[in-house]
Amino acid sequence: MQVQYRKAHNKVSDKKAFSVCSLMNTKIVKAFSLGNIFWTAAFACVSHIFIDIRFEPYGFAVYPDDLKLTLAIGYGLVLGTGFYVGHLLIKNEKLFWPVWKELIWILLMTIVITVVNYFYRLFIIHVAFDSAGIYEVSFLRYMLVGAEVVGSTALVFKFFQTILLKSDMLEKYNKQYSERNVPNAKLQNKFKCVNGNNVDEALFFYPDNLLYVKSHGNYVQVFTKRPSAEKIEKNMIRLSMSGFEKQVENIPQLKRVHKSYIINENHITKIEGNSKKATLVLLDDVKTPLRRDLYKYYKDLLKAKINNGDCRD
């Protein structure tokens, strides 16, 4: 399980302002594997070369073919290398960060890459081709055009990157759990991600490992146990019980049995008490209260599990 936190963003009373704030604070996943970074940087490199040759945004139409090709390939390599190095610099940061940080990162990378490309252009024209004064472009004009081209390529770069991230994340977390020798085939299923109210706060877990969830003020406490573990793990995330319930509604075994509790039906071992005051007993003798209207349902469910031999001690 992995929990990540960041300070909560301020609430904005104005509806329009709140919408912009929410958009800017939307959590997105960064690339975290070298393979993901390499292939997306390579894609950005090839895309930039194609744009330069096909659409000639830098006025390449008047350039000789050999100069045009040299500049286009160089621009692409600088862009791909810049994005690759830029991602390595942030690789060890948190898994998530908000949209506004992503936009700032893209802006900074765009400026750096465009400046490097400008001086690369000067070197190629003045030294390699000895064409000083023939293909001169002012720094300001080049920066405006270059920033537009590099920025557009960066957006394509991020789009391609998000396609790889889903499988990348699944591979990372499946590997993480398989390395712990979890002897449960069901854990090969997709993990669940629950987003908290705080910016960049998320909780990852495998549904089969979850025992129960308990409301705790403005937070929920999430209790999990891996089959090979001796102790129950507890994590907290800033979220209401209703918010948590809504995000796991597609997991059938997770049920809300009390205003302050959600349990995993697969881990019920017995029921104590009567219909007026009942208690569910889960694995490791964990006890949770049970609403009166659900008493008969869980009584019948437990009886069916016993008859089928599915009840665990």
C-alpha cells in the first residue's frame, strides 16, 4: 500500500474560481520508469523532427536541404534529450503532482530547450555551414516561434506518455506485491486507487487485502492485511466515508455496514449479538458494528458461507 500527501488546497467561494482551482489542482501521474521516460522522449524527438521538416515553422523553406535536415535533427535530439533529463531530475519526487506543476515544468523545459536550440542553430549556421548573415533570425523572434513549436510538441509528448502510464503503473505495483511472495492469485487483479481531498493524496491497495474502513473525523482509516503478513496495516487519508464509498462502489465485496464502517464481506468469520445490537467479526478477531436492517442479510450470508465451506477462522 502506498499513501501520498500534500497540503490541502484552499476552498474558493466563487464557483468559477473554484472550477479553475480544481482543474489546476487535479492530480496526474508522472512517469516513474526509465523505459517510460525513454520511449516518450524518443517519440517527442521524432515528432519534433517531423514537424520541422513537414511544416517548416522556422522558415526552413529558404534553407538548403542539407542545412534544413541538420537543424531539424538537431532540434529533435535537443528536445528529446531535454525531456529525458528533465524527467530524471523529477523522477524521485512523489508519484503524483497537480496540473499547475506540470504546466510550470513544461514551460521551464520549453524555455531551456528553445534557448539551447537557438545556440545550436547559431553554431551550425556560423561554423558548420559558414553562412553567417544569410539565415540570421533575431533571438526574440526565434524564441517566440521556438516556444510555440516546442510547447506544442510537449503536449503531444505528455499525451503519448499517459498512454504508457496505465500499464506502467500496473506493472510496478504487481511487481511490488509479487516480490513479497503473496500466495493469492486474486492479487494479480488490478489494484485500486482512492484519491483523497488533499492535493496529490492517493491511497493504493488491492481489494482482497482490505479488511475494513473506519471513519475518523475528516479522515478515514483504511485497514489492510496481506496474506503473508502477521500484522494489520493502517493508513489514513483525508476523505469522508461517503467519498470513499463512492470511489469503491464498483468493488462488490466492500459494503458499508454502519455509518462509520465499510467492511470486506470476504473476511467475515461470524456475527455476535442479536438484531438489536449486532457485531461483525472479521479476520484477526476484528469487530465492527452492524446496522439493524443488515442483520438478517449477513446472518443468511454467513450461513451460506458455512454451508459452502467458505467461512474462515
